[in-house]
Amino acid sequence: MYAFVGIAGMAKMSSSRGGVPIPAEALEIMEAPLLRWLYARRRPNQAFKIAFDQEIQRTYDEWDALGAKVTAATATPADVAAHMRAVGTATRLLPSTPRPVSYRTLASIVDVTTGDPEQTLRILSDLDPDNPITSLDATRPRLDKAERWITTQVPPELRTRVRDEPDTELLASLDDAQRSSLAMLLDGLDEHWSLGGLTTLVYGVPKRQLGLPMDTKPTNELKVAQRTFFALLYRLLVGRDTGPRLPTLLLAIGAPRVRKLLGA
């Protein structure tokens, strides 16, 4: 027996009223070891929630971080025990994803590409050019879970829609500092065309504009400058102030289209 298990983003469930998600539905959007871990890491009398909303991405981040600690032999004995109970039964290990790309990255890619296999593989191969992913099967079943989550749990109004054409009115209204920031980004695209490289680039442009070294730690002033720069990019690329992580979004859109939408 377990204490009350809720669903993040939903009111308290009641089986007598119907409409209650069941484990099979959770397994459509998350791998079996992750779901088992949510139970295994808690005492049976401890109530908890399972995320069907955006929180699932943070849950996956925690799971991946635990896996890294177990591999590096830095996890606590309790965490190791919970991990062991999650990844297998008494008789066998459960299926796992050969190349476990971040769930939030996979979700962003599926969101932008609407699940197109060719485009998805193109982006995945660019994540780590030194060790490219050459088959979608290497990212399954996690890729399939992320795609199912996007299509069934993310409202249409929150899905990402990349602009077809540049926002000429917004581009014409930019001041010198904004134009300079876009020029810095565009100049560095080819050199930084990987997930890690683009992360360094998009966070580094505001540092350069403030005359700061690239290894500068975040300050309030820098955080404000970065948020302002990010919002500008989102408005030019997807027509709103927020969206998927920018490095993933840039990879998904592709360099030629990014250049077009940013007025190059």
C-alpha cells in the first residue's frame, strides 16, 4: 500500500468520479525505470505526485543526474538502492535508451519539428558533432515518450510555431545595441554549431556587450541583459517572449533559416 499519489497540475483524484490517469498512461510519456524510481525513492507512507505537466522535464533531469552519480560511484547508498530497484526487477534489467538525450531537449525538438523523422535526426546529429547520433533508434524509447508527451499533454497554444517570414517591423525598430547583439550571434553560428557551442554563444553575447570575460559568473545586471537578449531572439524566431531552450531551438530551425529570421 502507498499513501496518496497525485498528478501534478490536477486536483485531488477520486477513482469514484472517473477521469483518473492510470500507470499505463504514465508509461506512455515516461520510461518504466523513471516511473518505478518515483515510487522506489520514497517510503510507502509518503504521499507524492507524478508529473504529467512541464514538471516531467525536471523529473527527468533529476533521474539523469542520479544515473550519472551512480555511474561515477558518487551516489549515496540509499540512492543507489532506489536506482537498482528502478532499473530492473529481481530477474532482469528493464529496457533502456542507448543514447539518453535530455528529455527536455527531445521534447523541444519534437515540438519544433512536429515529429518529422528526417528533421529530428538532423538536429540530433548536430547535438554532439564529435559523436553524432546516426539513428533515431538510439534515442528510443525516450524519444517516443517525449513525442507522446508533447502531442497529448502540451496545449496547442503552448506549442512552438517558428515564423515563416522575418518580422520586418520588429527588425526595423531595433536600436544599435540590439543590432549589434544579433550580429554577434550570427557571426558565431558556424563556429558554435552544436548544443554546447550554441549554449556558450547565446549566453556569451550579453557578456561581450557588457565588456565582461566569458567566464564571468552571473550577476543581476548580467541576468537582466541575458533575459532581454533571449526575449528578443524568441520574438524574432517564434513571435513570443519565451520558448524552448534557445540552443535547441536554433539547432531545430537550422542555420540558414535562423539567419533569414534574424535579418541577415
